[in-house]
Amino acid sequence: MHRTLYLLRHGQTEYNRDRRLQGQCDSPLTELGIAQARAMGATLRRELGGAGGWQVWASPLGRAMQTARLVSEQLGLAPDAVRAEPRLMEVGFGEWETLHVPTLHSEQPELAVRPDWHFASPGGEPYTDVAARVMDFLDDAERPERLIVIAHGMLGRVLRGVYLGIEPAAMWQQDMPQDAVFHLHGGQVGRIACVADEPTSISV
């Protein structure tokens, strides 16, 4: 039987809103990010028709764990059942972490036209290292048959790219949404748009 994985990116954070690089540092979810996390959870609940037999693993970084707890709440799973998985941690951006991206690009304009510019940071994590830990995760025989993963933008790009077997150049063409769920099954990746639950109307 093919294992099934649903891949989510954490909701919007304060650094996302301010266009700052996070990498392996952290910032909390914004109100929009909290709403995005709940919408992803609600979408998964409708998609799965029930969370029985599913496990939730997340990057240990705070923004991913916060998102995972909100998703679990929507699924009716205990928030404390989320497993922190270090192999899902975001790419490390070295000396660039916390920097304002537009300012960085204005100071180093060559980065703005380089698709893999995230991997040019001084002291940052090389692509080969990221791909290796992603492959180790995907090949792990202990990985559950039914798994929901909450990770990050760049890490998610690499994970989907490695899963599909595409070249790194093609990976950077993938987007990094915070309002979608990716379904990985049978060597294919599908995208599911997230829609929040409609508020219940009360007649008076």
C-alpha cells in the first residue's frame, strides 16, 4: 500500500507579514496565520471524513507547532499528540535570518534574479544537506502510513521536489502557499485549496 502524506505550511507569521527571513529562528502567527491554520484543519477534516488512524508530525519550530495544534484541534485530535520532527525544520539561512528581504535584494540585486538565492546565505544550510534530511524522512520505514505534516515554505518546496524526483531548478518554480494542502500519494502531488468553515447562523 502506498503511504499517504498531507503537507501543510505554517500560517502567516509576523516575519512573513513584514517580509523578513525566518529560517530556523522564529516568530508567532498573526491573526491571519491563525485563521489560515484553522482553515487548513477544517479543509483536512472535510477531505478525510475523520481523523482516525492519522498522525500529525511537525517541525519543532514554534510557528509550525502552533499551526499543528490549531490543525489538530479542527481534526478533533489532542493538540499534545503532535510529534516534533527535526527533519522537517526550515532551511537555515545563516547570517540572513531576520533580515528584511526587499532591503537584502536592494543591497545585493543579483539575488533578486537568482531562483535559488535562499541557498546563497553566508553560514546557511546547503541545498545538499536539506535534500538529504528530506530524503531520510521520506525513506524512513517507520513513517506512518497516514501522516499529516506541518512544515515550512522552502522545506516544503524541497520535500515536494524530492518526492516527485524533479531537478532543483524546477523546485524553485513551485509556490509556497499558506492557504493550501498538498496531497502526496503514489508518486503524485495534488493541491487542495483551503476554505474555512462557514459561520453558523442563528435565527432569532
